[in-house]
Amino acid sequence: MSAPARSLRDFSGRLLLVGAGNMGRALLEGWLRLELDPDKVAVIEPAPSPQIIALAQRGVMLNPDLRTLADVTAIVLAVKPQVAAQAISPLLPVISSATIVVSIMAGRTLQFLSSALSKPCAVVRAMPNTPAAIGRGITVAVPRNANEAQRALADRLLSATGAVEWVNDESLMDAVTAVSGSGPAYVFLLAETLAQAGAAAGLPAELAAKLARETVAGAGELMHRSALAPAALRENVTSPGGTTAAALAVLMGQDGLARLMVRAVEAATARSRELAG
């Protein structure tokens, strides 16, 4: 795992962000929190949100003529994968052998990126997740043709929204997508179904929803702060013969949560492979 995010005050050259939707904006805001000079950032976004427009008023270049950009050190691709080819083509004149291109586009492989870029440069494929919006995401990245300094720069840029893990085997990215990329939805579903179960047990629906939401959020924060493994935390709140043990006997039964989760991750992994072609 990468070290805690550190200041980007010493970043040199130009950083180009292509796509400033939710994830792109989260990265941009993270970079600025890490003291990146707004004047060193250019953003390409055809439909900028009010938040992006506000950042442009702080000095970030918004939709500049790419022909005017020089010394582009890093490019971060945060567009939808369906428009990847169209988004990459106009960038070719500003890419040099010293540029590192970081893609957070789901399903777009290193081979696709290298082919679309059509010139030798360092490439990183990364998969973040939605808690990046609050600086609590986790990203997994795999490099190609990146030297130590370029990989370190990519790590610093990605760690602006949370932890970063690096792998050397790109084939792992489909399972990464299934676990951490899609994983927040599984947690939200847990809160949703726990609330429904509480209502079915007789709680007012509004109270059940609040109890479920705060319990899932609080348990997640406890797990984040604790050095204990999740299994140990579970055991710590499970008294033999108690109410928690009764519930876990159902959840951990033969057709319980563990088997369902394996099937869910298998399904998401297979779909990720299909989308990547």
C-alpha cells in the first residue's frame, strides 16, 4: 500500500485531467488539497459542473486549446470507457516519452491504451472506487513502461483520494473491479436490506433505516481504525448463545452470506472480463 498522500507542491510541468465527472472531480479536489498549484492543472470537460467552474476561477485551466499546452508531465484519463478513443486522439500532440498517462477507465486494458496512444510512453491502468469522493477510496493500479519516478508520481496522484495498491499482473484487475470497484454497492445493499429486515421485525421504517445506516457506517469506521481483522471484530461482538450468534448462524450457514458473496464476485469478475473484450 502506498504511503499517506503527501504534498504536490513540488509538482513540475503540467497535469492534464481529461474528464471531470464525479471521479475526476474527486481527484482534482484531492490534488488541490495537497497544495498542487491550480495554474499547473488543465481540465478537458465538455460539460463542466458548477464545482469545476468554481475551480477554474481559482486558476485551473478549463478546456484550453491543447496546442497551447507544453511540458505535460502527466495525463489522467477519467472519461467514460465508451468514449476513450475519441478522448485520447486529440491528446497525442502533447504526449512525449516523458509523459505518464494514468487511466481510471473501467475495462480499458493496457493494450488498448498503448494502441490508442500510438506512441511510446508510460501507462498506468487504475481502478478507484466511489469512497474516493470523501478521500476514503482505495485504488489498485498496474503499470506499463513506467520508470520508478513515473510510478511514484502516479502513486502520489492516485493517493489523493485514498489508499493505493499496486499489482504487476493486469489479469487481477477484473477481480479488483468485482471486489473494491463494485464493492461499495454491496455495502449499500447491506444497509438497505438490514433496514428492510428491521421494518419487517416491527420497527418504524424511518427508524429502521437510520439504525441500519448508522450501524453500517459506524462498523465500517471501527474496522478502519482498528488493527484487528474483520473476523476478530466479529468475534468480539458475538457472545456464545446470544442474539448476535443466533443471527450469524443464519448468515454463516451453508447457503449464507459467504457463498452468496463468492457467487456475486464471480459474476462481477466475469462481466468485467466480458466488457474488456
